[in-house]
Amino acid sequence: MGNNIFMHLALLIMLLVIIYLTWRVLGLKSELEKKTKLQHEVIDNKQPSEETVNDPFFVSDEAKLIFVLLYVDNEERAKFLGITEEMYESIELAKSWKTKIIKLIHPDRCKHPQANEAMSKVNSIYTRMKKYAE
């Protein structure tokens, strides 16, 4: 009789552990889906939906721009920032692009903690554009 109660108790504990782990996995899966959706929206240059924006980087358009400058690379960054091949051929187009970006993220205007880093990245990209345009 005592063995039977012990076995039932062990099965109940195992069932509770399985239920808890299933609940955690489903929660993590939901969070992963939200983050994946947000990444695709950034790559596709779309405004993130309200439900996916719970990250301090995306509290404003300036913050999103700074995120892309600092953490997105290559074609995805160029696409999001509106960088075209013509900007590498024309100093005027490159300067116009730089001016537009700087108006948004200059540390005197934008109080984001990484505004200085983002400005450095813009200057680096612009220097590369000028180099090829000359």
C-alpha cells in the first residue's frame, strides 16, 4: 500500500514538472516569435507593430536608426538607411544623405546614449562614399 502511494506521488510530481516545462517552452516560443517578427520588420524597413516594440532601442525613430547603424550590417543596413550605389558615385548625393541622417541623430538634438557612436558610424560610411566618389 505504501509503495503505491509513493508511486502515485512520484507520477504527480513528474506530471507537474512536465506541465511547468511545457508552459516555459511555450512562453519562450512566443517571445522568440515576437523578436523574429521585429527583426523582419526592421530588415524590411517597416514600422514595428506596437506589440513587438518592448525594447528600449525602439522608443523612437531616432533610436531605431541608431540601432540599425550600430547593429545591422551590409545590405540590410544599406537598405534600411536608403543608401544607394549612386551615393558612392556622387559626393552631392552622399552629402545629402549624411545631412538627413545627422539631423535626426546628432547628439546635440538626440539624447540617446549611443548617439555619439552612431554619428561616428555615419561619418565612417560617408567617408567611404566620398572615397569612391572622387
